[in-house]
Amino acid sequence: MLEPLPVDYLLIGHVAVDLTPSGKQLGGTVSYSALTALAMGMRVGIVTSAGEDAPLHLLDGVQIVNIPSKTSTIFENVYTESGRKQTLHGQAERITYEHIPQAWQNAPVVHLAPIAQEVDPTLTEMFPASWVGVTPQGWMRAWDEKGSVFAKAWENSEQVLSRVGGVVMSLEDINHDLELVEWMAHHTRLLCLTEGENGAVLHWHGDRRRYRPLSVKEVDATGAGDIFTAGFFTRLYQTKDPWEAARFATHLAAYSVTRVGLLGIPTHEEIEHCKMEVLS
């Protein structure tokens, strides 16, 4: 294996193999976020773990360090009137700092993106030269012996929140507990809560602003939150302006729901249009 080249945006977490009515699809935060950051001009690297069933070739243009695993992390989502029922059918290997290539240890942006308790939380301490962002959903879920996924408290959240540069989570991640959001916002530098078709709310420096999305016809919302996050983290890196980054990412995520799955990755034209919308 060739030594990895330096990257601007490092993602750490499992790609997922999603079981859908139309067959297996590549999913997971790292997949959607990596392709979004790549589309925005970043050099992107992923440290993940997956089996041979994961179609990693779909991440063309992204450098991948894959920890060998007998199985990938496999999710099945069933949508009901009472909400999403999620089942975990397989889990790949855990990721620790020893798996990070030396050439990536000073990446400007590090995005910790657990989906199934696979990312060691102490990684938040290991990148002193980087801006570290977190999507903590994978630390906020557990599963029973049948693989049925359920929400759980985020252990040691206060320590992680105090170390990182920014956090993005969804209303679903925190089970619509807005008091918990306020508590988390008080304990971290920057927190963004995504609310689906209602847009996003950014908490920063004791202030809070809501961003409404563009009006679009939704086809598939899969990955929209991950596209939002990479758009937000990347635009924040580029502009150093959280308010502008949040507005940009909200518009970018809206475009993504007009297409199915990974086809929702933003185009160059959409990215440029979102930049102009922010400036207008």
C-alpha cells in the first residue's frame, strides 16, 4: 500500500452498507460527508473499517485507509408512522489513533463520525494542530441481541464537548430534547442542530440563529444531514464565519434531498449557487 498523501479533511468512522428495498447501498456519514467535501475542493481522507461487501469504489477521488473486517457495519432502516426502526446486522472493527496515518495526523479539519460506537472518543484529544468537528450520533445509540437499535445517553459527553471545535446533531439524535441541546451548547464552542425540512439552528457565542432551507421537492432525505455537516465544516474552514457556513450548509442540504442516495452529493453549480445566496 502506498503511503497516503496529506489531506485537508480527515473523516474517521465506519462506512455503512445499508439494506434498502432496492438492494444494498453505500451509506454512513463518512461516505456522504467525504464526497461533499471533495466536491467543495478539499483533499479528503477516510479512516474506516469495512468488509468486502462495501462498495468503496463509489468513493472515487477519496483516499481510504480501511481496517480489514470480516463484515461491514450493516444497517436496515424501516420507516413507520411512529418513526424509524433501525436494525444493526453487522459491525466492523473499532478505530483507534494507531490506525491514523502519520501524514494525516495534522489535517486542518478532522471530522469524527461514529455510527455504531466504533470511534474511540479519546481521539478528540489527539489532533492538537487540527480543528476537530464531531457528529456524535454513533455514540448516542446502542442495540440489543437482535440488533434492534435504541437511543442511549452519550457517555462522557461533557469532556468531548469541551475539547472539540464544533458539533452537529439532529433532532432525532437527541430525541427532540431541546433542554439537552441547550445544555450541550453551553458546554461546547459551537453547536448546530439540524431539523430536517425546518432547516438548522446554530448556537455560537451565546447567540442562536435559525436558518430556513430552500423550498424544494423532497425525493430522498438520506444523507442530507451528513451533506449539511461537511458543507458546514468545510465552509467554516474556508471562511472562518460560522453564520455564513450554517446558511450555506442549510441551502446545500436542501438541494441534496431532490435526488436519491449518493446522487444527492452537491454539484459544482449548486455549491457556487449556495455561495452566492449567502452573499446576496
